[in-house]
Amino acid sequence: MSESHVSASPDVGPPRCRGSSEGTLFARGAVSLAAVQAATTGCIFVTGVLVSRALGPQGKGSFAMLCLAVALAPLVLSMGLGQAAIYFVRRCVFSARECAGNLLAVTLLITLVVLAPLPLLTLPSADSWLKNVVAFRHPWLLIVCIPPALARLYAGHLAAAIDDIRWYSLSFFLEAGFRLLCAVAILAMGADHDIGFAVFFGSSLAAMITWRELFRRVDGIRPQLQWPLLRSLTAYGTRTQGAAILGYMNLKVDQLVVAIFLNLQSVGVYSVALSISELAIYASRATSMVLFVRASGMSAVFASHATSRVARLSNTLAVFIAASIWIAAPTVVPYLFGDAFLVAVWPLRVLLFGTCVLNLSQLLSSDLSARGNPSAGLRANVVGLFFMLAMDIALVPRFGLLAAAFASSLSYVVALIVLLVEYTRSTGVTTRTLICATQGDVAA
């Protein structure tokens, strides 16, 4: 496959149906994905509640750090190949079977590389040091949890590439659901120190089921490495993944700062505030993925129209959810997590401002990536991350969790400003048309 495909105009693609049928497919996919992600969020939320009540703030902090590492490592190692597969399969540059075979081979290679240093963790000095850092009896879980999480991530992206949003969303749900079931079983047996196994088993079972379904959908998958295909995927994927990694770090890196300057107990409290605040943007996470998949095959005009309407509806919903959380937080947080987490209420309220802003950023970044410009999200997230780190380092040691929440929210605003400048300049869409839903949007 020649490299000329990569430089093709992002708005050139095979003819597709336009108008109401495309809008119906978009809405159906977004609603379906939002419903499954709501169930996924419920599983994650209940798991957090159980761990918090069983292990307290410090145990919740340790579990949050493990989940953070297991989520971030596959993002880094995947090199954006899954997102690139969606882009090129939707534009009919490569086939889904070709991409699946190459991503399976890459998964196996990365697994060998990741597991190679595992014997070093058996050394008493390394084992003791890691136990002090992560507060788990089995610190090697930090390593062995990564390959199945990566495999699940690739399988989800490939499902979206073949226009199966259902299995893309179900892969997240299966992982979260299995983690919840395993956590319940481990805590019921009284093995509190083994709670990390819930992460490993959840990712492993979800990866096996999702790849099996993918194998059936594309009529078999054979591991293979096609260097021209991988070069094309990597050229696009590294820019997309850079934006995804930095976007994820914008959401989570403040937990690392809290761990460095404060303690694991503070991480546990802050992770509760962060996880609740993210409830306001789960709708945009669902629609941004559907937007990326659909817009990759749309004309520029139709993509702009779809993004504007989705943004207005999503922003309105995010503000409504954030307002509800603000009001209910003083009552709900201690009731669900325990009185020790009452101090999470004000950091949560500060974070809600930022998550409402982040809602629009996710949609604009997805639209620009579908147009062949993933670097826009990368630039915005770089600016936002450096801004947040500077404020965190300056303020968190002195002012604690409120400073971390304030720095995060302000960094989301900075990143959005960068994205808005890029988006309005490249599409001609005005900022006002992206903000608030109209009666016509709801009717449509």
C-alpha cells in the first residue's frame, strides 16, 4: 500500500448517503454508545464506592493509582494505531482485516517487551520499593495488567472501524463490569490486599471476549506485519495518540501531583472528586467517538453541521448534570463513600467548571481529527498540560486539593481557547454556534 493514501485530502472519500439517513445513524450510534457508557460509568462508580468503604481513603488512593497506571500505559504503548485504523478503514484506504492482523501482531510484540523485565521485580529490593510506592501486596500487577488492557483497547477501536459502535462501547462495559464482579468477590473473601487482581481479570476477560467477536466479524484474523500499512497508521496515529495521552494526563496527572506533594489518603479523596465530576462529560465522550467515526466519511460541510448541533446539545446537558451534582454533592458523597470523603465536596465543585469546558474540547478535537488534523488536539493539550503542571507545582504544596482542582479547571479553559481558534479558523464555524442548544436542535 503506497504512502500516497496518507496525504490524500481528508475530505475526499467514497460516496456515502447524506442527509436524514446519516443524521439518523449518527443519533442512533450516539444514543446507543451513551447508554452503554452510562452503564460502564455505573460499574466504575460502584467499584470505587466498594473500595472506598472497604479500604478507606488510603486504600482507595492505591487502587486509583493502579487504575491510572493501567489506563495510561496502554495509551502510550498503542501509538495511536487503533485510532488510525478507524480513520483509514472508514476512508477505505485499508481493509479492517488487514488492520486487525497487524494490530494483533503489534499487541503480541508489545506484550513480549512489557513482560520481559518482569523477573527483575522478584528481586527483594525492587519488590519492597514498589510495595511502598503502590501499597499493594503484588506490585508486579502494574506490569501484567498492561498487555490485556492494550489488547482490549485495540479490539474496541477495530470494532468502531468496522462501524460496530455497539462492540466498541461494550468492550469498555465488559472491562468495567468484570472489574466490579472481581472486586466484589475479592472483598467478600476478605483478601483486601489482593484487590488489584480485579483490574487484571477485568481487562483480560474483556479482551478475550472482544477479540473473539472481532475474529468472527472479519472472518478470521491472522497476525501479520505489513510495514507500509504500519508506517501509514503510525504517521497518523502518533499525532492522534499524542493528543489522547495529553488529554488523559490533563484529566489525571493532578492525582500524581497530589501523590507527590501530599499523600495517598489525599489521592483517594481527590480521585472521588475527579470521578464524580467526570459524570458531566460522559455524554460528550460517547458522541465524540461517534462523531470521529462518522465524520471520517462525511463531507466538510456536513461534519461542521453535525459537530455544531452535537456540541450545543452536549454542552446544555453537561451544564445540567454539573448543576445537579453541585447541589447534591454534600449529601451524596459522604452517604456513598463515607464521612472521611466529605472533604472531597469543594474540590469536586471546582472541578465541575472545568469538566463543562472539557465537554466542548473533546468534540472539537474529534472533528478536527476526522478531517485529518489530529495535531490540533495535541497542541491544545500541550498548552493546557504545561499550564496545569506549573500551577500545580506552585499551589498544591501550599493550598492542597482545592489548588489542584482549580489548576485543572483553568487548564481546560486554556486548552479550549486554543482549540476554538484552530477550529473556527479552519472551518469558518463561529464560536456562538457551538455553545447552547436551541429548540430546533432538540426537535431535530
